Amino acid sequence: MNHLREMLALAPAQNDHRVAIRCGVGIGVPLAVLLAIGRIDLAIFVAFGAFTSIYGRNEPHRQRLGHQARAGALMFMVILAGALSSRLGLDAWGIVLGTTLVAGLGTVATGYWRLRPAGSLFHIFAYAAIASVPAHPPLWQGMLAAGTTIVFAVLLGLSGMLTARYRTPWDKTLRPRFSVDKQKAIWADGGLYAVAAAAAGTVATTLGIGHNYWAMVAATVPLVGATFRHRIQRGVYRILGTFGGLAVTAVILFAGLQAWQLVLVIALLQCGAELFIARNYALAQVVITPLALLSTELAHASNPATLIQDRAVETVIGAVVGMALVLLLQLRANRATDRKGRNAA
């Protein structure tokens, strides 16, 4: 019962509605523009460019500007890498290799650039989803769509400056240099993300399940957390929340909505994701799952039943791999602690 109460409990809100509105507008407006000009084929580039809005949630405007500029630059590079990889015609194993590199290097980049959310989950998703699509519009058009969306997201992050009520002082914050130990920890995290992604991708690809990168994304979820219990909890919540989200996805996909209706639903789901992601991870997954699937399906539709089945199986594979890795790390740490205790005795 305690676990059930924890899974359903909501942490206190921290102006999440403002972040939610910014993020909803950040993806909804660019998608609406694509729809208006008849270029919904560029939706995948816009969807991932809009991820820039989730960074620097409640920071003062000057710090948010720098934070989102760095996050946007990194996302732009990842999207470009995915688009170039798509043109190479990579097979499933090539996608695993490329995504593993993005997992490791993306985590190192977010560490050195002090990005929050930390880690490379969004970069894994962006790179692999784009690289997996065999046919894209001309490269310059896709990158223009992504770049424009990123700039729009950064401007939205500054929109509070227009009113005195929400304006924050334009003060510069000192960022201390990283210690040697901190730099080692950043590279260790990068290696951990790469191992988790590679292991999950290998299992999924060997089993021949479609969308192998979903397992790679899910494998990184348990790596975030201050304690062993919290990490395992995140893995379990990822599975349970995804299953709930797939039920919502099924209702939306089988409803046969028109493109403009899907755009509206995606914007609302993005708002919902930001309302809950910092307050209840399991509940947030119920919203994030249909958001992720609809954002990629908008321009490249597939069989809904197969899509839902793949997402369910891949999430279980990835989360289990991630939790197994966390367990191995905990056992290793326990053995090291025991050795120190025996030596001290």
C-alpha cells in the first residue's frame, strides 16, 4: 500500500502551469504552421526541436536563455546527426551503434553544459527516431524547421520579460569550474548511459522487435536517481505508466482524428507532460507515451496495433535492462563497502 500511495502521490507544484503553457505553445504553434503550409512531413524535426522548451524550467530569464541556448544547440546537432544517418541507410544494428554513441556523448555534453534534465534520454529518442525514417525531405528544409522551432522555444522562454510581474533581474550567475572528480563522474555517467543503451538495443534487435530504440530510451530511465530505491522505482514506474499511456494512445489512434486535431492533442499532451513530470513520474508517463508516439506518427503513420505492441515490449526490455544494470552497480558498491569495513577492522 505504501508503494501504491507513492505511485499516486503528487509532489507540490512549482509554477508547473507556466512551463506547461510554454511547452504546449512551443510545439503546437510550429506544428500548426506546418499544417497550414502543407508541410506536415517536417513534423518530426519540429517535434524534437521543441524539446528545447523543457530545459531551464524555473530559472531566471538570463540563466534560462543560456540554458536553453545550449540545450537547443545540442538538440540541433543531434537532429542533424540523425538526418545524416538516415541518408546512410543504416540497418537496425547501425541504429544501435549510432544511438549508443549519442547516449554516451550526449550525457557528457549535458554534464559539462549543466543541462537539466540531465542525461541523454531526449537525444537518444531524437537521433534514433529520425535516423530510423528511411525517407526525409531535403536536409536543409528539415534543419530549417528544427532550427526555427528551437529559436521559437528560446524566445518563448524569454516571454515573461514582457511583463513586470514575471520579469526577473538580468544578473549574471557565476558557474564554478568542475573539479577533477566531477569531470570523472560526468564521463562515468556517459559510459553508463552508453552501456545501458547498447545492452537494451542489442537485446531488442536480437529479438527482432521493431523500434529497437524505444528499449534504448527506456534503459536510461533507471539511471537517474539519488538512491538505489529511487532508480528501481523509476524503472517500475516507466513500465506501469507506459502501459497506461498505451491505452490512451490506442483511443486516440483508433479514433481516426484529422491532422489538425492531432496537432491540438499533441499540444495538450505536452502541457500535461510538463504539469506532471516533476511531480509524479508514473502519471507523467501516461501522458508522455501518447505524446511521443503521436509526435513521430504525425508525418510517418504506421499500423497502430503494431506500434502499441512494439512500444509495450520495448519498454519492458529497456526498463528491465536498466534496472539490472542499477542492481549490478549497487552490488558492486556493497562489496566495496564490505571490503573497506573488513580492512578497517
